[in-house]
Amino acid sequence: MNTNIRIKLKSTIAHHIQGTVDLSSWLEQLGISHDLQKHYRKSGWFESFGTGALKRPGEEVTWQGALYTLQSQAKLPIHAGALTALALQGFAHYVPLGRQTIFLFSPIKTLLPAWFRKYEWPQLIVHEKTSVLPNESCIIDLQLPLFSIRISSPERAVFECIYLAPDTLNLVECYQIMEGLTTLRPHLVQELLEQCRSIRVKRLFLYMAEKAGHEWHKRLEHSKLDLGKGARSIVKGGVYVEKYALNLPEELVKL
């Protein structure tokens, strides 16, 4: 190995973060050509992690590490949200038992690369493409031991949970989540309510927040909210709640 290749190899390893993936396109920006990347693979310094992606031999790539790569190297507008974001911020008692589900959110036209989609993750990865909320609203940086990833704040995460109900998440489960969120910041909740593009989600959010009796709910400016017109049927054969014009599951209403 000549001196120039050795220097570039040391630089490549120095830029690598344990548990993450390095994209071929990103390495090329660092001056590591396609041919040099091939040399690194043949020499055992790196190995393929699917099309256009490399990893260090012997390292386990975590979903957090892969998300870091999607955000920092691929520059994709994707974040961890809903129950995943809540669990990462200490609300672990909301996470169901069994195989862990990771909820990722992005704008509708976002396409994840094949190396991510085709990898057999230990977790179930749910990629939700939606425009229900602006992509940048109430997104925070979560610092992990070796890197940071972008996730939903608790305020946004509960909106995302409600958005996923009742098809992916249970409405009663969403209400139980809402009950525990006593410290949401009303100005952020107000911002999200005004930005949310789903009448159903806004009405459900307000119904659950009022039912839970949170103090922050009382500080919202309801006059600024567009809650649409007409009834919304969440389930068939449920109970009609006149104030929010929602047809809801009986088990939720009777809680």
C-alpha cells in the first residue's frame, strides 16, 4: 500500500462513526474514489452494506446508525417519530412488548435507498410518508453516545401517534399516551394544531387532551384553529361525540 493510499485510508477510518454506514457518494466527496473504495473492500478494511454503501467489518449497524447516515450523508428529510421518538425521550412504558417497531416519517416523495430498504433489520421498520405536518416543525436533535439523530419532540410525536390511529395504533393506546404527557409546551402544541393538515387528527388531539384534563390544554387558543365542518367517523358503530363531531370507539369514550 503506497503512502497516499495509506493516508487516505487513515482519513476514511477517522471519519467513520461506529455503528453507521458510509455512502459511496459521501466517500467520493472525501476524495475516496470508486476504485479506491473497491480496493478497501478487497483488502478487508470495509465491506459492502448493499448498493452504494459500506460498513466496517465486525461492526453491527444499528437502525439509529443507519438513520444518522440517511440524515447526515444522504441529506434525506426523514426523522424518527411517534412511539419511537417518545421511547427515545424516556417514555419507554408506552412501547408495546414483542418485536420493536421503528416509526420513521418523511415527506410523501421521499424514497429510501435500497441498502436501507433491503436490509433485514431486527426491528420492524415502518416508513410513513405524509404531509400532515410540515417536515421541520418541532423536530429536535437527540444526542446519542457517538452521534445525534433527528426525532420528533414529544409534542409532535403524539400528533404522529394519533395520525397512525386507528389503522396502525390503537386509539385507546393513543389516549393512554396522551394521559401521561403532562408537560407538553402549549405554544408548540398551538403551532402544530395550526399547521396540521388533518381535521381528523386535530379533533382527536383536542378531544383526548381535554379528556385527560391537562393544564396545557387550557392555555390553547381554540379560536385560531380550523377544525373544519361536518362529522368525522373514526369507527363504524361507535359513540358520537357532539362537541368534536367525532364518531369514536365506545371503549375510548367510556374511559
